[in-house]
Amino acid sequence: MYEFIVREYVNRLTDQDIKNYALSHGFELTDEEITILYKTAKEHWRIFLKGDPTPILNKLQTELQPNVFEALVTLYYETKKKFLK
């Protein structure tokens, strides 16, 4: 069930949604970071939902500001724990 919901959300996802999400959680993204996260979400959402995202996270760690990366990883694991017990 979650896969359908996530797929539909990702299909409608915009770069502005990513920017707004970050701002709502207290951090700002550069335009380049927004583009990176948008592409990553569109291409790899299934891995984040059901697989092991470690290789993707390792790549993101080199592409994002440290504070942005840490905030996103924390939000990812908190959200996954909350919804995918």
C-alpha cells in the first residue's frame, strides 16, 4: 500500500516541494542541492522505501552540505521508522 502512495507522490513531486520541505524543517538548500535531491528522489525512491540506500546516501554525502546531509538522513530514518515499522 505504501508503495502506491509513495509512487504517486513522487510522480507529482516538484523542485519547489523539495525546497519547501527543507524550509519547513529548518534548513535551506542551494539550487544545486534541490536538483540533486529531486533527481535522487525520482530515480531511487523504491530503494529508499524497500532497499538499502547506503550507497546512495554515501554519494549524497559528497554532494550536499554536511548540515543538509545530516538533517536529511535524520528525517529519512525517523520517517521510515514511523511509517514502515
